[in-house]
Amino acid sequence: MKHTIVLSALALMVCAQAVYAQQDTSTTRIEAQHKSTRSMEKKLAQYEENLLANLKDTNSTVQAQVVQTIRELEQMFPRYPFKASLAPLEAKLKDEKADGIVRLLSALALDELHSDAGDAVIRDVAGSSKDVGLQTLCKALQVRSQNK
């Protein structure tokens, strides 16, 4: 419950930042949403750190919420590298004992990071995972990344 409240608070802060960004004088909504300032990027590092701490929670629902929040932040702030998230997301994706939803969301989050390391893990899981659904998703993500 405590983690859900923390995640909800983080989500509200992210939404507030998005609303603030939309109030900019940009001519398009997407530009306004994705325009980040130096102070916002500093806050993103703190958000990322807090989210990664919650990713260690044993509750798979909390883990799934964390990964989904990371995905949403990646979409809102595409220029922010999310370097600290790379290794934990890779670990979740590779972990055959991890919750299936967490693994699927981790694959999507890694794909959205557009990193060579993340693409390599997706490629490995596509060829070696015992989870057929996850294998299929990873193969589809490979096709998508080849066409970029």
C-alpha cells in the first residue's frame, strides 16, 4: 500500500510537469509536452532513482506499475537517457522467475530506450526465453528496431 501511494505521488508529479510543459508557448502539443528544462531533468533523475528503488519490491503489481511509469516517462521525455534504468530493466527481462507482465513491460521499456545494450538483451530473450509470449514480443520488437 505504501508503495502504491509513493507511485501515485510520483505519477501526479509527472502529470504536473506535463501540464506545466503544455503551458509553454510551443505551437504543437507534442513539442510542449516533450520540452524539458534543466531543472526538470534533475527531477527526472530523482524520479528514476525512486522508481528503481521501488522496482526491488517483492510485489509484482508494484514492479509492473514502476516499469509502466518508466515507460510513460520515456515517452514524455524522449531526450532523457534513463541510463540507470537500463540494467534493472534488463535484469527483469532476463529473469525467468519474474512476473510475466513485468517482463513484457520491461521488454517494451527497453525497446523505447533505443539502446544497443537493450536491443541485445531483447534479441537474447527472443531466442532463449521459455515464455513463448515473451519470445514472440521480443521477436516483434526486433523487427521493429530493424526498420528504424
